[in-house]
Amino acid sequence: MLTTKSFAMLLTVAALLCGSSSFVTAEQPNIVLVMADDQGWGDMAYNGHPVLKTPNFDAAAATGLRFDRFYAAAPVCSPTRASVMTGRHPNRMGVFKWGYPIRPQEVTIAEALKTAGYTAGHFGKWHLGSVRPGSPVHPGENGFDAWLSAPNFYDNDPILSREGKAVQFQGESSMIAVDAALDWMQTQVTKKQPFLSVVWFGSPHSPHVAAEEDRVLYDDQPKNRQHFYGEVTGMDRAFGKLRDALTTMGIRDNTILWYCSDNGALPKVGSSGGHRGNKGAVYEGGLLVPAILEWPAKIPQPRTTTIRCNTCDIYPTLLEIVGVNVASQPVLDGVSLVPLIGGTDAPRSKGMGFWDYTIGGISTPSAKWMADLLAAQQAGESIEPNLESQRAAELPNPAYSTTSFLGHSAWTSGDWKLHRIEDKKGQVRWELYNLRQDPVEKKNLIDTNAAQVDQLRPELLSWLASVAQSLNGADYVAARP
């Protein structure tokens, strides 16, 4: 059934299956996007972690395209998820930090692919708005035909929202999401229906409580690390089941399986792989994440790339592969990685911008909210979506400045990364790093590379102004009736 937003999208989005890309084939690929919650770049055995056991992730990294310089669009969860959905920096739609809802005006990957005949399902963490009935921003209002979702991270034995109805589950959290996704995917395969399946784990977000079979593998570690490592291994088991099922269903060869995390490593228990900073930081440790793409039909041999890529790139890449053009497409920050997937290790066609705006997150107590919803449903009562979700479409009033950009922003171009840090008093300081020579961002070159600063500074400022204009609603004018 089409939602109001989906119907409007069909009026403004055209699917042009005209073979503009060599990746557009007679048989459309199935697409599976998997994302961890708070897994750092170094939280993988294949990236050198001395303790973690991740055999299924390791096998994928040794078989497909392994990204060694893959960035989350933001250093925290909800914003990065918005970037996957839209190909845009999350500040463009006001998803500054955790708990901010996606704007209904945005075009999502699910909506765009539906115009090419795809069906879409979401399973696991949503965190882009309320998952209650009547929410204007739940997965169903963003193009997903089927969804079993949580408003934030979810632990073992979770209560999840199945298209607005709270359902109690028993079992390890990552496996629950994968099992639900596989049941739905098998139905689509039987119907010969191309699909987008988004599987977003709630692990290894704190508090860490691993399933016993995963925790026991780390008995020799401190208690808190046993459960953190166990949650990563739990994700690995679930990912392995999903990966193997693609073969069982007979669709592995022409299925795109793309894995990444939503932000950099947790402090204390997580591993940034030695990079500076952790979750919440615009330094490399807060942004670099593990990422793997498998698609045997187009990536028959294993490869590793150090080209800098971004979660914003997922949307334009998939649209080019499928052959979809979005009419009046809002400004994109991502670029298509089709040439890279095809074997061309060319430099990125444009820089990458980051901006962690100075503002707090919005509390999203998933377990409580879902328990409340379940209790209300059992009592025959209803609960309204939270206020932020109800008001998600509202544009800022007053508008945000297009010349002052509070918080920590950065611009990466080639091997250079320029940081701009503006405090609440409007004082700005700059930092410059050569990421090839100094990947851990220790040596600030701002005073010794004037020519590089002169090139990057206007690029960053122009990008920030563009983001602020989008934030104020400039991108939606053309799409309005």
C-alpha cells in the first residue's frame, strides 16, 4: 500500500532503466545493507584486533571489496543512518545528533528504488524517528513495505515494532533481526521480486550483555570486555547466517551485500585502530569504520581499496547500479562508487565534508518506549508518537546562519584534512593534517602549509554554507506542489 509520501514520490521520481551504467543488467540485483551500532574501525579481527573473533566478517573481507578508508558521515548514530537513507550530509535535514528524526521531505533510498520495481524491508535499529502507529517518520513512511524496527538500539529479548505493533521477541538481538529479514527475503525470492533489505543491528552499543555462547569465548578478558567482544561476535554469527542464506536461496551471485558501522569506536572497550579520537569526534577515530561490499557477479576476485569513501556514497552508488534518476534530486554529498566497484581505483571526484554541530542529542529510551507501546496495545489504548517526530517536517524558524557554523567541521580532499572548530563565542581555530603521512592526526600543519589551507578553506566554507541552506529548506522548494 502506498503512503501519502510514497505516492508523492512516484510523481517526482522517474526510473530510467536505460543502461547508462554497465552495471545495469537485465536481472536487477538484490540489495542488502547491514550496519553495526558503535563498531570501530579496529573492532575486527581482519583489521588486526588481537582478541576479537569475527570469522564471517573476515571471510567477507577476504572475498569481496574491502574498504580500508571508509567513513561514517557523522561520529554518532542517527546522523549516519540519515546519510545512508539519502546520500546527503545529515545536517542538511536537521539530523544533528542521536534521536533527531529524518524529515519527511527527504527522498530515501527505499523510495527511489521502489520506482524501479523494488520492494523494501527494514529490520532492527531505526533511530530516525518514532516507530509508533501514526508516526510521520517511521520506516513505512520512508518507503519500506515491511518493517520490524526499534526506535534506538535494542538488546537481547527485545520488543520491536512490526509495522507499528509492538511484538515481544526472545533471543540474541542481531540474530532476531537477521531471522526476520531472511523470512521476508525468502518470500521475495519466491515471488521473483527484487528487494532492498536494510538490517541494522543494535550491537555493540552499550550496555553490553552478550549471549552466553558468545561471551564464553572471551572468559579470559575483563568482564566488560567479555560482553562487548561477545556482542561483536554475536553480530558476526548473525552476519554469517545471512551471508550463507544468500547461497541457500540461490541469489548470492547477484546480490549486493554491503556492511559498515555507523560511527567510530567506543572509548575504553572499542578500538579505533590507533586513530585519534573515538565515537563523537570528527577526528579519524570517530569517523573511520569497517566496511565490506560483496557482489560476486561484479566483484569476482577479492580487492582492498584505500580510496576514501563515505556512507553518503551508498545512495548514489545504488541508484546508478539500478538505473534510477530522481527528478529534482536534492543536493547530494555522496558520489557513485560504481567505477571503484568496477575496478578503477581513481581518486574521489570531490571532497568529503563533516560537521558535528554544537547541540545535544535527544533521549530515545527504546526499551521503555517499546514496553510502553506493548502495554498500551494490550490495554486497548494508543500512544502518540513523540513530539520531535510529529514536528519533523517543520523548517527552522529563525533560519540557521549561513556564515557562522558552530561546532567541529572538517573537509577531506585527497590526503589532506582541514578542521574548523568554532566555539559558542564564535571563536574559530583551524587544524590541518596530511592523512597519508600522519593518519593519526598528531602534527598540525596549519602554520606551514598556507597554499593548502588557501585551497581547502573556501571549499569547506562553501560546503558549510550549502549545508546550512539545505537545513533551512532550500532543497525542498522545487519539489513543493
